[in-house]
Amino acid sequence: MRERRGYAICTVPRSGSNWVCRLLASTGVLGKPLEYFFGHGLRLFTDPAYPDDPTEQLTRVLTAGATANGVYGVKVFPWQLDLVSPHVRWTDALPNLRFVHLARRDLLGQAMSVHRAEQTQQWRSTLPAQGEAAYDGDAILSHLRRLVREQGRWASYFARTGIEPVRLIYEELVDRPQAAVDAVAELMHVEAPTVGDADRLGMAIQRDSVTEEWRARFRAEHGDGNAVDAI
């Protein structure tokens, strides 16, 4: 087996990251990226006994998060690193770590997606909705500002560390999922497998007509072009 090496997918909520992670894991050679620093989430969806201790979580990245060829993957949000970083130097503990930045161009759509998911608890298309979503422009604006701040944290992180990540844009990957596989395979020095039809991953886009109705209403209420938003 080759020397262990891996990557962190640096992103924010509702960026298409669940789909991208499942896509990469489906190759069998590009690790199994999950939110290994989010104990509550993994206990809920995957392992009822998943630990909260950051050192144990790092071990899971290198074991559960790895494929047989020694490639591991982990997905991280800024707030998760706020919990981990005071206790472990995670970037030192993970060998030959590289970085992938996943972003979504449609920030308003992303903010609306967060708002809907918080109400319905349908964080993945494979989960049943547990409630109805109702429009709330002020809540959507709050989510939008938070997403901008969190993306700004990644921009600052890469700027101050000199890290140049592989950059993936969700909207570009929807029609060209192979591009994500090719980019990460090159980063990991692995021959890129062909993924074929990404629909077989069993996850569907949750955007629908309600999204566009909300978008029009939000812009009518909050789209004052004379004002520069305070973040």
C-alpha cells in the first residue's frame, strides 16, 4: 500500500457537499469523506457510538475515512474546526494532507436551502421531511450573511497559510461530476476512475419551484440596490 495521504473538503452547509462526498467515495480509491469532526451528526446518521473526542475522531479519519489504497478524506466546516483546533493540531496529525475548496455560486439559493432544511430537517434528499417549510425573509437574510462570513473564513485561511486548494464549484459539477473525480484523483496521484451516471448515487437535487418563488419574494423585500449589505 502506498504512503497514506488525504484531503480535506473545506466548505459550508448546503454546498452540495453530501453529493460530492458520496461521489468521491463511490470510486473506491478516493477515500470516504464525511464530517468526522461532527460527532452528533455521525451518531445520528451512521454510528450511534461515534466519539466526540478530537483525537479519536482523527483516528476515524485515517481508518473509516480511508480506502484500501491509503487515501483518506474528511469534510470540514469552519465551526467544526473551532471545536477541534484548541485540542489537536489536526493538520499536523493527518499525513500528507491536501485541500479541496467546494463552493456554490448561488449563495441566495444556498441560504434558502439552509432555511428550508432547518425547518424540515431534510438535510439529504434521502431523508423524509419532518415538517413544512415556510418563507421568512429575515431568516434567509441571516443565513445568507452567515454563509458569506463562513466562506470568508476559508478565503482568509487559505490566504494566511499560503495553501492553494483544488477549487470545485457545485454548479459546474452537477452536469460534469467526472470533473470532481478527476481533480481529486490528480491531487491524490491516483488514476481517475470513470464514475458514469452520478444518478446512481441515490441523491436528488432538492431545489424546486418554491425556491424560485422565494427568490423573487426575497429580492423584492431585501434587494435594495442602493444599500451595501453589512456582513
